[in-house]
Amino acid sequence: MTILSRKNNLGTALMNFRKQFPGEYEFFPITWSLPNDYQDLLAYHDCRQQGKAQTFIVKPEASCQGRGIYLTRNIE
């Protein structure tokens, strides 16, 4: 239950399923767990650059009730 109840663990598990079954797990946005997935985030950002700024939602690992969540367009 710990894996499903913490957003960082759930995101990692869903991304692992998406890699194994790409057609079945497209119902959620792409998720990165930083700093472990930073290179994947950079690769995604570089391949999606088309003059249009992308907005990313940043969520802290161990907060609740929306504390610490913010939007950014700067991946650094």
C-alpha cells in the first residue's frame, strides 16, 4: 500500500508499467522522479522543443494538501 499511497512511488510504478505496456498506460501525464529521472526529463524537453514553452507541475515528495506545489517552465 505504501507504493500506491505516496505520489512519488505511484508515479514511478505507473511509468514502469507505461514502459512495459505503452498502449495501456496513457491515462496519466508523463511523470519524472527527480533527481533519478533528470536525464529522461532533459531528453523529453529537448525533443519537444518547438518554440512553445512547456509548463511543468512540480510536487514535493513528502508534502500534503497542496503545500509546495508550483508551476515552472524552467527545468533547471
